[in-house]
Amino acid sequence: MTKIAVQRKSNIPLILMMFGIVMFGLVILYSVSGPAGYAKSVHDSAYYLKRQILWTVVGLVVALIISFIPVNFFKHPVIFFTAYCMSLGLAIAVKLFGSEINGAKRWILIGTWEFQPSELCKIGLIVALAGYREYIVKLRAQGKLQAKSGKSQAWNHAFFDFIIPVAACLLVDVFILFEPHFSCFLIIGVVVFVCTLNSGAGIRAWFLGGLSILLVGIILGAAYIAINPNFRNNFAHVYQRINVFAATSGDEEVEVTEDDTRQVTNAHNALGSGGMWGRGLGSSRAKYNYVSEAQNDYIFSIYVEETGFVGGAVLIFMYMAMFALFVQVILRANSVFARMLATGCTTLIIIQVVLNLAVELQVIPSTGVTLPFVSYGGTAQLFLLVAYGLILSVSRSGTAPKINEKAGAAA
């Protein structure tokens, strides 16, 4: 009988891509954040770079550790249930005890460290959603969760395959929405949608479950609006960003001031002034307070001003290559859990890339979403690398193994 030798190895291209894009991001951050860092802390132009390096090193170490943990460890009911409870608990805790900065409660202060729990919630919900689906599939394979009739079975599938997991995620997402943190609410919504789409749930489950959640959402939404007639005040920044987008897109009827549109206009001018090759790395003019907080939301615009169309294309190509490697992992996943975990983490990273670039290219209104692995932000950098580590874990231990043809032939 022919034996097939199986080898499980780390995904070297994926690891090299992780280190490559992170190092590239640090170079961009240092080039863009110099003036802001100089003004922020004792005339140190490397202020933001030093802080980002700290969290990047921690994130890389954690990502590599996670990559060696068998992916089946994360699908244990205790793990995914804890992940969900932690996500829900943090979302509630921020609303009750969070620190308010710029009119929003999104942070918990631990000493001098500003921790943004929503970044951890994203990862927790992905693990919980994938683990729950694997658990339901396992129960069904054992002949459980069976209804007495075909009609009842359709609702049974809708309830267990769609309503429970999606409603549970939406509960956490709603608490995040009311921080308010609309961009994170949107990101989690997209991640949950894509994960559920790739979960294997049937069309009937989608239709019945989606209709049920929609009706309940409309009822609860109407009740909230009736109780809180001034609810729009909680999302004033969202309406303002829409108005700014309309004004900068040529709508003259929108009432906004020059100061309201300054950030978007200057960022767009910086993006267009780079030409083919840019002004040169470190030579941006817009980063000298023409675009405030250039190291965050609008870092791509400043980067393109310095490196031009070519530099922007190189970075976008790196993201596309990374996405292609992620998709390979998803397609080779050997279980529902591994597939959904890789799908969720991939969507989490890529949707933030798409949203950030869409904002900077003035395709959509400003969302406040930073550019993964490039923009400044310790919490975001850490948990994006955790997501990357989970994809590496799936690649190493949760995919169909490659066959060692030489060993197989010899056997």
C-alpha cells in the first residue's frame, strides 16, 4: 500500500509579506509623521515611529506565536464562547466606563495607555462566529438539531445557521455603534456578512433569518427613535462628514465652512501634487499642518505626494499580493472553522484598506478608518497582526496538506 508523506510547514511567502509590508509601513510613517512628532514631544521627529515600533514588535511576536498554535485549538467551545463574552463585555464596558475623546467613548485608559477595545472585539467576533458554525455543523453531522417536518426544518436552519450567530454579533455591533463608532460598526457588519456568506448556510436560512432580523431591527430602531427624538445628535459627526463629502464633490447647496473642508481638500491636493514620481521621500509640504494628524487617516495622500503615482501603485500592489496569498489560504482550508476564520481575518484587513483608500481618493465620505500596517495606532497595529497570525495558523495547520511527491513515490 502506497504511503503518502505529509509535511506541514510555515507559509514562508505569507510571513515574508507580513514583515515586508510592516517594515515598509514604518518607513512611510516616519517620513510622514516627522513634523507632527517634532511638535508633539520634546522636538523628537521620531516620536510616533518609536511608539509604533514598540507595538509592531509586540504584534509580530504575538502573530508568530499564534501561527504555531494548531488552529483546532481556537475552535474549542470554551475558546469561542469566551471570545464572544469578552467582545460583548468590552463593548458594554466602553459604553459605561470608557473615556470620552473628541465626543466619542471609544477608549479605556489604563495608566497612560489608551486602549481601544473595539479592535479586540473584531477579532473576538471572528473567532466566535467561526467556532459557533463549526459547532453547529458538528451537531448536525451527529444527527442532532433535527426538526419534525420540512417546514420546521427550514426555520430550524434559519434559527441556528443565521439568526443566532448574526443577532449575537449585531448585539455587540450596536453597542459599538452607540459609542459612537460608525466606521467600526460598518467594518464588523461587512466581516459578519462575508463570514456568514462563506459559512455554508442555505438560501432559505438567509431569507428567513435575514427577514426576521430585519423586521426586529426596524421595530427596535423605530422604538429607539421614538424614545430619543434627538438621536441625530449622537451621529452629528457622520452627517457632517457626508456634508463635507458632498461639498468637496461639487454640491454648492451644502452649508459647510472652509474650515470644515480644509482637511479633505488639502489631503486631496497633496495626493494630486505628487505627479508620477513625487516630491521625494520626506519632502511633503502638506504634512506641515496642512493636513492635521497626517500619520492617521490621510497618510496615503502624504505618502503619494512624496513618492508619486509609482509609490502609491507599489503599496497598492503589495496589498493585492497579500490579499492573493490570503485567498490561497481560504481556498485550501480543510474545515468550516478554518475557512471562516481565514475569511474573517482577511476581510477585516482588506476592508480597512479599501475604505481608507476610497476616502483618500474621494470616492466615499471620510470614515476615520486608518490604513492597515501603515497608519499610526498601537492597538490597531497589534490586533491587525493578531489577525495576520490567525491566518498564518490556518495556513500551517488548517489547510489541506501538500503532498511530498518524492516521499510518496519512494514509499
